[in-house]
Amino acid sequence: MHESLTIGQLSDRSGVAPSALRYYERLGLIRAERTGGNQRRYARVELRRVAFIRISQQVGISLEEIRAALDSLPASRTPTASDWARLSTTWRERLNERIRLMTKLRDDLDSCIGCGCLSLQRCTLYNPGDTLAGEGPGARLMLSRAGDEAEAGVTPS
């Protein structure tokens, strides 16, 4: 394998612990070849895959979804910019929704958590008598309002 990296070199270059790299390999997220002495050797293109994995995880994408995305890349050649662009379009809507929800959470919670306002009539988190339990788990007021805005075509502030 030309210009290959040891697991230590890949770890140093990517900032990912060797144990995590071995785990990624076990899951089929990255690939290594073995030397005659059974040592792992990674092609340099694996650096891009590891960077993609790290960034995807940081925005909340599961390893299963990451594997499915990486499996869509060509195995016979180094992925091109258009290959990566095609992959990213499959997540664009979902990432935009996540950004919108995070922005709403940031904006709503800036004035809420620890403010001591005691204004339960205006509080975006107040749910007297747990009346929203039937709508499902989680922060239904935040989620349903975000969903209502999206359905109405409202751009959150």
C-alpha cells in the first residue's frame, strides 16, 4: 500500500484515539490493510473518512447513519468532491432542521434557564398537569412549536 499510515500516525493526524480507530474499523467505517506482521496500514484517504465521522458525530449523527453514508461512496476509487457533495445532500434537510431547533433552543433558553422570572404563563417549558404527555416524550412545547413554525412556513427568529 503506497503512502500508508500506521494506526499511531492516523491517530496523530486525525486526533482520534487508536482504540476509536480500531472500533471504526470493526464497524466498517474505515479500512486498513495488514502487513506481513499483521500490523494495520491505512491509506491516506482514510483521514478524510475519519474527519467526516468526527464531524458527523459532533452534530449528532449516529454511527449507523454514518456507515450508511460512507457505504454510498465508491469503494473502487478515492471519492471526488462530487461524491462528497452527493452524500451531503442526503443530510442537508435534516441538518437544517437540527440547526433551526438548536437556534430556537439557544434563543428561548437564554432568557429562561435560571432567570427566576416565575412567569409560568409565558414560560416555554411549563406544562401544567403534564397535559402534553399524550403527544410523546421530550420537550413537547419546544418541539411542537418548532414543528408548527415549520408547517406554517415561519422562519424562527
